[in-house]
Amino acid sequence: MPRATDNDLPPRPAAPRSFATAQVQAGFDSSVAENTAVPAIHQSNGFEFRSLAEARDLFALRKDGNIYSRAANPTVLVFERRVAELEGGIGAAGVASGQAAVAVALLALAKQGEHIVAARQLYGGTVDLLQDTFADWGIEVTFVDQDDIDAWSAAVRSTTRALFAESISNPIAQVLDLGAVAAVARDAGVPLVIDNTVATPYLQRAKDFGADIVVHSATKFLGGHGTSLGGVVVDLGTFDFTAQPERWPQLTQTYRRVPDGSLVERFGETGSPYIALVKTKYVHDLGPSLSAFNAFQLLQGLETLDLRMQRHTESALAVARFLDTNPAVARVHHPGLETSPWHAQAQAYLPHGVSSVFAFDLRTTGDDEADFRLVEEFISRLQVIRLVANIGDARSLVAHPASMTHSHMSRTQLAEAHIGPTTVRLSIGLEDARDIVDDLARALERIGDSADRPRLAESVPS
Ligand SMILES: *Cc1c(COP(=O)(O)O)cnc(C)c1O
């Protein structure tokens, strides 16, 4: 049977597995249970113990095995092992959402009175978490422009316990100089935590550039079909928590939940003490567990990750090139375009293709109200691309950050994130790229006729 509490990967095959093989096979041992060829949905809250003696050993973490699905579930375990292998990690924790992944990943590193340095260009929900909820809990966060490496260094304090950024930020697809930020983290003696949601391990293995921990909203590309929320935290095994043990008492000092010793002593050789902490404390206590059913759906999605990402990125680049030539468009924020300030970074960090989540600005009228009407009209004309607050879906999706995902941000925060009133976000799906381009071309057609706005308003289809 799969084991609940250990988080080491099953033995590797003799030859190293390539990405495409790992995304289909990693983590699953078909000899377990009913020898299903595909991971089964273990939809069971609890697991039956053979004896009270066995239950006692399992609860004391002396023995590995399944206890209760809030802490660990065999279907979730396959998902964890598969993502860990794709990211090159030593262990992973599957959780209920990306939001939960970010929260538990950082809570396991920083507690009250400690400090985190984070990029300013983060997902809105993460900004809320760090700015409001972490502040309530006495964890201070300094936000820096992710491209300003000196600002990262300057923000580090003796109480800093993590650096946090997204490898590709949204909506305007800024590509992080991961190597430079990783160097700051190394100097500071703290782990670099990377939200790799938009890139996925197919476009970027953050470990190759110096990240220590990766988190994902598996809701997005890993699942890929817009059906299931999920998140995952991966320990890449690169950060040595024993180098300055006094900084990490939660890992290096006696942990009451394992007998006789610390998590480093219990799991240091065989797995990830950090993931054990995430699971046995934060997921256990706060309860954001991934359901077996969602883990099953995320596994289904993972099996086609490389194929989907190839289509997503190729189509997105074609769409970006089309938009770049359209007279109604002022600017396209896509790092695959030579004109993007992040083009060089994209080439260095995203060898398999660039983000399929990106934004563009419609040509502004100079008047906010008129700009909003313009965007409204444009979005109402789209037929293939759907107005949905999600990304990484098989469907192409559109969003208007200023009135949706980023609506509670101040004007300064919006400007810092390069979001204007006419900024439109796209997540390019798996449809035929020609249909997506045609859809945009149709929707932009009369809007491009900017010399004559009054007629434009009259021509809106009723
Ligand atoms: C969506 C998203 C999250 C939050 O994930 P949920 O699964 O919606 O909770 C975190 N980070 C990034 C980059 C995201 O896109």
C-alpha cells in the first residue's frame, strides 16, 4: 500500500525517466490494491487498522501507512509524487487550492515576528493573504519590484525567513530573473519559494535556476481542464535547514508530534522534513486537504501536460503576434515578442515556450469611462474566448484585471503592476489558434475605427 506519512519518492527506475514518461507514470505502483492500470479514486475518509498496536505505531509516525484522508490519501499521494518528480523535488504536499499551497508553504517557514520578502507582481489572492491575513498574524511582508535585485537584498532582515515570487507573473507575464533572486536568497540564508503556476515544470524547472521550494495552483495548467481546484507544495531538496539550525526550530528541535526528536532527525535521510511539517502541522491543523476525486482529475490532466503546454504556448505566441499588428491595440505584453522588456529573460528561463497567459492594452481614449465602455464592447463581441476568472483552462479565457482580479488595488498598485483601464488579460486555450485569432480580429474590427467614436457606440449590436 502507498504510505501516508513518509514523503520520499518510490525507487527510481534504473534509467532516468524523461518528462513525458514521468508525467504519465511517476508515483503510481500498479501492484497495489486492485491492480488498476490507472490510479484509483480512494474515496475513503479513514483506513482500517489491523490492530490497535498498528494504529498506535501509525499515530506515532513510527510506521508509514494510511490513517485519515485529511492528513494523507493514496490518490493524493500519487499526485504528490508525480508533481515532485516533474519538478525534480524530494517530496510534495497536495492541498485544496493554490491559495492553500502558498499559505501553508510560507507558514511552515515564517511565524509571528518573522518576515518575508515578496515580489510586488503577485497573484491578487496572494497579495491579500500576505498583506492582510499574514499581517493579522504578525508576519511582516516587504513587497519589492521583482526586477530590482538591489531592492530584494535591501529588504532582507535578520528575521527574514523566505523570499517569494512567481516565475511568470500575471497578467502581463513578467519573467522573473530567478537566478539573481536565488543568489539573494542564498546570501540571506533563507529559501526561495517560487509560485510556478503559470510556467509549470514543463516550461521551467525552477530548481535548475536556484529555487528551493515550488508551489502551484494545480487548478490551472496542471489540471488543465477548468474542473478541479487543487494546490501543491514541492520541496526541491536544495535548502539546508541544518546550516543555521537556530533559525528553523520547527524542523531542528524536538517536535512533539514525532517520538524522540526533530523532523530533521526523523525525515532528514529518507524524505523531506519540511513537507512533513507542512502535512503534519499546517494541513493537519488548518485542514485544507486535497480530495481524492480532485487528485484523480489533476492526475488525468498531468498526463498531457507537455502536449497541452506546447499547444498553449504556440497558439499564444501566434495570438500575440496578431495583436501586435492590430491598429486597435496599443501594446502587447508577451515576453515572446522581441519588443518585450522580458524577452531576453524569457529566452534564458523558458526554453520550451513562453507563457500563454498574457495581456494587451486596447488603444486608450484618455477617458476612464470611455475606456471601460470600449473594453466592455470588445469583450461582449467575443464568441470563442470566454469571460471567466480563471487561467490555464482548455478553453481560451478573457478577463479585465482593472474591474475583476485587481479591482481592489489602488491606482499606484495597478500602475506598478502595469495594469491600465484598457488592459485585457488572455489565457489562450487549446482551440484552433486560427479560430482564436479570428475571434479577436472580429471583436477588434470596428473598435479599431477610433477616429469616429460616436458611430462606434451606435454600431454596438443590441
Ligand atoms: C490561481 C492562482 C493562485 C491561487 O490558486 P487557487 O487554486 O485559485 O487557490 C495562486 N497563484 C497563482 C499564480 C495563480 O494563478
